[in-house]
Amino acid sequence: MPHYSVPWNSGMSRRELLARSGTGLGMLALSNLLREEGQLGAAESGAGPLGPLSPKQPHFAPRAKQVVHLFMNGGPSHIDTFDPKPELKRLHGQPLPTGNLRTERKTGALMGSPFEFQKHGESGIEVSELFSQTAQCIDDIAVIRSMHADVPNHEPSLMLMNCGEGRLPRPSMGAWVTYGLGSENQNLPGFVVMCPGGYPIVATRNWRSAFLPGAFQGTYINSQQKQVDKLIANIKNEDLTLDVQRRQLDLLRRLNEKHADDRERDAQLETRIQSFELAYRMQSEATDAFDISQETKDMQERYGTGDVARQLLITRRLLERGVRFVQLWSGAGQPWDNHSELEKQHRKLSGDWDRPIAAFLTDLKQRGLLDSTLVLWGGEFGRTPVAELPQLNGRDHNHYGFTCWLAGGGIRGGYVHGATDEFGFAAAEKPVHVHDLHATMLHLLGFDHEQLTYRYAGRDFRLTDVHGHVIPELIA
């Protein structure tokens, strides 16, 4: 029986004593076998020379090294933004001639888009007036017009887009990416989430780490706040110097390490220890990274004013400092869920995003960051081409066909992939499921999506579950 040097008054329960005695030899033998087979390395455990977020190498040479996810939560209408349907406008007010697909709510006649589309760039891709400034960057963008998901409900569709699974708890895309690549900056979180004014639907489950180590979960920032000490709580310690804090933290770490050793290095305890260390290190860099007052007046004017502009400018500063994954939300709840007054609401929301997105993409390109940064724009699904009853000025949820776009990071710019039917109801040509989107993004980051796995509960899990195909046409 292995010998454990645990004092009688250490607090070990009878259950813990029996568990350790019964499994100690078996665990020692198993760890030896795993180590000999190379299955207990740093990448698998999430630990490296600098901790779980230390930089790691992907399976092959990556095209992209960082990810920015611009999430239009609520479901923007593809047929009013990036998927023009002239036939829909021509038959406005008439019944759908092909028959209505099953919708979540009762819908009526066809509803033509109230917005005009124009061709932009050398590629001549048509974009709605809602995103006329973003359209100036269309030659750097690949528009996927044939996306489709599984169900027309927000909660499972959010989970599918973020976590690759609509029903069961799974790690988010940002958690998988930071698990696989670590982060280039150990003084900032590897995965940052900004949502002004509160949480989106299903809240923190959108950026959880689930069974992956907790160090890989997203760090939420309420980007509605303007002052750094309100953006990040307790970022400044007015009472203690960094040196005194370091000595306190060293003592706390020794106590926590002993506590964790007595409990077989429980993963949640490990996460708590690492969070203390990261919080200390953030004091030296987060204040600088989140302070956009250091930007020139000209640069701030390029992005514009408001929450969206501010969080996109912060995002560029985070990318410059090596943060691996940044996710930006439109706001609390589901702002783009416009069942009524779609014209008014979509115009307002696109007004918040259009100029900042154009400034962001242009800024990244000028700084040489766009080539290594993969940018994803889209929501959890799209909207129906038929008007929702009884208002007749809004659209219901549509998971059968919708649009998202990718830019930078090895993406084939100035390209349209796939198509919905002539009314924009369902993906008709080159359909792309959310799993395919994830597989392609991981490929651009240097991963075989079938090999980026984590063993949990006796099974190897991955972001794409048992699905997903890389879409080679999207790659430059």
C-alpha cells in the first residue's frame, strides 16, 4: 500500500482514506503506462512550462493564429443583409409559391426586403445598404450564404454555434481553441468575451469550458463600462504594492497547493489557483490593454462612438497583445430577434456595427494582423422570407438557411459560397452546417478537427462531435 504522509488531524475523511488506499497502486501503474506511451504529456493535461495557457503547437502550419467572433445574437436576417433576393421583393405580399416550411410561429405572405442591395469591390458581391461600410472590405470577406443549423430555437442554436452541441454541456469554441493553442500572453486571459449591458441568452454557457480545465473558459467583460476599473473589477489595489501582493500570493499558493495535494489535485482547485495568479499578472497589463484613451483621436473617430466601437477597438489592442480568442456580442438578451419592426430595429443595430467593423478590418489589414486573425460574423440562425403574423413587419426564426461571413486568417476573400433558394428560405447549393464551419475554422488554425480531442468520461470529445467537413473552397 502506498504511504501517504498525512497528519492524523489533516481533515482526511474515512471515505478519502479508503479511496486512496484502494486505488493508489492502480493509479500509479496507470500513470506509468500512460507516460511510457506518451499519453500524459503537457498538451493532454493542459499544462506547459508556463501553465495551462502556455503557447502550444497545432497539428500543422496554421494560416490563422487568433480568432475574433462577432456574434449578432438573436439572429440577423440574411435576406436583409448579405443574401439579396429580388424575387422576394417582386412577389412581396403574395403567398410563397413553393409552400411554406415549418416555422416556429405562424407566418403569412412573402415579405420583400425594405433595404437596397448594391455590388461592391472588384468581386462585385452584393451587400445591403445596412452594411455599406463593411462592404468596402468585401474583397477580404468570404460570404457563406448556405449555412444551416438544427432547430429554430435560440438556446440550442446558440449552444450549437458556440459549443458544437445544442443539448448537452460542451466546451465552447473559444475554450477548444485556447486548449489547443494556449495564449501568447500570460498576463491576460486567453479567451475574452465582451457583451455590453449584461449576458446574452443562456449566459455564461456560451463561453464555458465544461469538462476542459477551467483556465480555458471565457472571461466576461461588460463592455458598456468605459473606465478600466469598472470594466474589470478590482483591477487596481490601492492598499498594497505589487511586491506585497506577490508575497501574499506566494503564501496563498503554498497553502492551496497543500490543500490540492490532499485532494488528489482536484481540477476545480487547480483552476482557482491559476485564476489567482492570472488576476495578479493582469494588474500590470490589463489596465493598458483596455484603455482606449491611449489611441489617437483620429483612430477613435475612425471606429466611431458607442459600445460596439469601443469593444472592437479594445479587441484590436487585445490581439496586438497576443490574446488568442475574442468574442463580441451585440448586447444583453437577443437584440437581433426582430419579430416585429424589423426595418427599424435592423437599421439601428447595423448602424451600431457597420462603421466599427469596417474600421476594425481596415485597421487589422494596415497593421498586418488580418492575415493571422480569423474573423467570423453571424448569428445563431437567420430569419424567414415570410412575414410573421399578426404584425406583418417582422420575420420568424429560420435555421434552414442563413448567412455568416469569414475574413482574414487564410480565407478566400471576395468569394460567395453556396446559396439559399430563390426566396432565401433554405440552403440549396453547397450547404454548410455549423459543424462544417467549425471544422474549417480549426483547419485554418492548424488543427485536424477529428484529432483535437479531450478524453472525458471514457470518451474522446471534440468540438465537431462526430460530424463536420472542411470546406476547401473557403480557403485561399
